[in-house]
Amino acid sequence: MNIAAELQRGLKLHQQGHLLEAGEIYRDILAKDPDQVDALSLMGVVMQAAGDLEIAEELLSRATELAPDYFAPFANLGNVLQAAGRVDEAIGAFRRALELNESSVETANNLASALNVTGQFDAALKASERALRMLPKFPEALVNKGNALLGLGQAVAAVESYEKALEIAPGHGNALYNLGNALVDLERFADAVDPYRQALALDPGNAEKHFNLANALMKADLLDQCLEPFETALALKPGYVDALCNYASALQALGRSGDAVALMQKALAFQPDSPDLH
């Protein structure tokens, strides 16, 4: 077996989206040479795409042990760890990857995303700006910059960052949704409705997004319009206590106190020891 040639063949299939065929090639390479670092790293990416994060982590961790100065396995391991919810470990992997390859715009952006998840907004802002210095028209980095700014209480600047992302990628779901969040922070509730609706068109099964749209409509005094998204949020997530409470508030404001009481009783069934609900 010519391992170098097989790797190139697998990588070409991988880049074309033929992950199953690429994975078979990587598997054959690893059967011949279990310590082939590129095959371990690429197979880890394939296994992540297949949803097997545990195997992906094993493969990528092995690659980082064999080649501690090789960028790719650390970058890929960071992605797997973040997908697994182990964000602090992902941050460490991304930082190591950037030490090895300072020009990786994707890794800088992934680091910003992970830092935002952990509430390290100052560091996330620096990481997203690092990515944007390398690639100014990078919508994902603009979204991460906006998220960091929003976390730092700079909602006006966050809106600007999201709007720049949308100029580059008009249908960017995360930019639309987070723009809505920033506008809500600025108490521009009516302005938040349209970006929320556009974001929901791209992700209609997300209960939280329906809930946020409903809240914006309610706070914009569009009470009749807020009922349907509250109902949809609850259909998607029946035990969504916040949605039950806010839906009850909307019904009470519409003079439907009996229906509001019934919803609060449902909420109490999920959280019977909550003094606020009582």
C-alpha cells in the first residue's frame, strides 16, 4: 500500500463530501499503520460527523500524543470536545492549535465560540478580532464578536457586528437570532420581531427561538400575535416553565385570567416547590 497516495485519495473524497468512502480508506491505512497521524486525525473528523464523539476523541487524542507539535489533530480535537460539551478542554486544544499555527482563522474563531460559551467574553472578543484581522469578511467571526460584545453589555456594538455579518451572509441564522437578542437588550422589541421570524424560518423546531419571539411580541404590546409562538414553544417543549409563565402573563393581560391560572397550575406541576410560581 502506498500510504501517501491513499491518504490523498481519501482526502479528496473527504473534501467532496464522500465521508463513508473516505473513512474506509483511512480505516485501511490504520489497519496497515495504526500510528499514521494524518489518518488518525482525518478518521476522527469522520467519526465526529457520524456522531460518534467518543471514538473521534480517542483517535484525535492518540494523534496529539504521537505528534504533539502537529496543528491539525489539536484543532480537530477542540471541535470534538466542544461538541461533547467539554468546553474548557476544547479551549485548551484550540489554544494549543493556535500556538502551532497562528494563521488558522478557523481555529481562532472556534476558540472565540468556546470562550463565549464559558462566559469569558473579553478573551472571546480578542479571539474573534484575531480571526477578523486575518479574514475581515468572516460572518461566523462577526457573530462571535457580537456575542462577546453582548456578553460585555455592549449591545449597540453587538448589533453593528451582527448587521455586518448579515451584509456578507444575509440568511445567516445565528446572526439573525442574536441580532434579535441584542435588540431585545436595547428594548427595541418591535425591531427584534423580524430577525427572530427570519431565524425561525431556518430553525422552526427550536423552542427557545419561538419563546424569544413570543416575548418580543408581548413586550412590543402585540399580545394577539404572541400567543401562537408561545403555543409552538410549548408544543415543542411541554415542560418549558418559563414559556408557561410568560404565556400566562400574556393571557392575563388579554383578560383571560382563567386560562392564565390553568397555565400556572401546569407550571407548578413541573416545579411544585417554586415560591415564585406559587
